[in-house]
Amino acid sequence: MKKENKISKNIKRLRKTQDLSQDRLSKLAGVSYNSIIKIENSAITNPTIETLQKIANALKVQVDDLIK
């Protein structure tokens, strides 16, 4: 299993604190469910800035909150 990176940890933490499922986040962000899973599991370690922006918007945070 791959080690979680900061982005995956932050997205997972923010999603859980907002009581969102991966499926719900994918719909809110307009990002595929499989992409959300891969990002959270660190299978995608460098998502595009566009994808990060969509996820940040869905979580009502700044992109910086995802990458710090």
C-alpha cells in the first residue's frame, strides 16, 4: 500500500469532517468517483490544479488548504 501524501490526507480529513461520502464529494466537485478514490488512496499523487480547485470549491476551502 502506498504511503498517503499530504493532499490525500487533507482531502480525506476535510471530507470526513463535513460528513461527505466519496460519492457525494465527486458529485459536488464534478470529478469522477474513481478519481476521488485514487486521490485519497495516493494512487494519483499529483492531481491537476483544475481538479484540486474543483475539490476545494466543493469542500468550501482554498486549494492551499489541500496542499499544505
